[in-house]
Amino acid sequence: MKKIFFIAFFLTSFLSYSQREVNYNFTVNFTFTHNENFGEYDEYLQETDWSFFAYKSFLIRNGLEVELSRLISVGINLGLDWHPDLDVLAIPYYLDTKIAISEVDDDKFYISGGVGKLLKISEAFEKGNYFKVGIGYHIATEKSNTFILNLDFHQKDFTEFDKGKLNSLSLGFGMLF
């Protein structure tokens, strides 16, 4: 808990004395798997299931991002991960870094990485470590907001989980304000 307060205090101090641009980001990520019922008749819907991919998990991310330069930004994020097939809920909080590979006008293609912890607020949530790497694209608009497309690899290292680690590849959509 002391670490959380230290990070929050440090980030608040940095943001209050910084003349840098601070943005709020919000993304919704989904992971998919091969549909086991592909080509089978669904009695409930009364039609054949022709969807090749099936939804596997749902991940929400939001946080503050500070642009250190045109190429590098850092941020602190909080999320909610739900894996219904494994009956797993997790709340990752992590520090994130984005490094722009290419920039055209205000659009950016970047790589990102993050490291943090999983917060256990009740028995339903898992505790452990969290790691993330990915690529993304910021699509600028005429207004002050930006659309986000990203492809991220997440690893959750649970302390009290039978299988230990949970790896997932997610596709995300979001906004940067």
C-alpha cells in the first residue's frame, strides 16, 4: 500500500510542476479464440454458427499519460480484466511507456510496455504481477481527442492460481483526451 501512495504522490507532484501535456486514455480490449462450435447448429438461435472467432475475455484500461517528448510518453493506468471461461477477475495497476516509431502529422505508430501489480480488493479478485507489451496507433482528429488502436500481449502472474500465469493477446479500441 505504501508503494501505491508513493507512486500516486510522485505522479501528482510530477504532473503539478510539469509543463508537459497530460492526457486521459480509455481503452476497451477483447481477446478472441477459435470458436469450438463453428459450423454447428445452435438450437437457441435456430441457425448455424459460422463465426470463426469467439470472444474469450474483456479488458478495460484507463489512466493518465504524460508526454515527455514528441516520441516518448509515460503513464499510470488502472484496469479491469474479466476472463469468464476461467472465472478470473483482476485489477491491474501499472506504469506504462510508449515510444513512437513513426509520426505523420499528429498520428503516431508506437510500441509500448508496462509493468505493475494485480490489486486484490476482495476474494473474487486475483493477486499477482502484471506485464504488458504491445503496438498501437494514435489516430488524430480535428478536435482535441485521439482514437487509439492497439494490439497488446498481457501476462498475469497470479500468486494463488492453479495454472500460475495467464497470457493473452488482445485487440483494443479507445480514446485519448
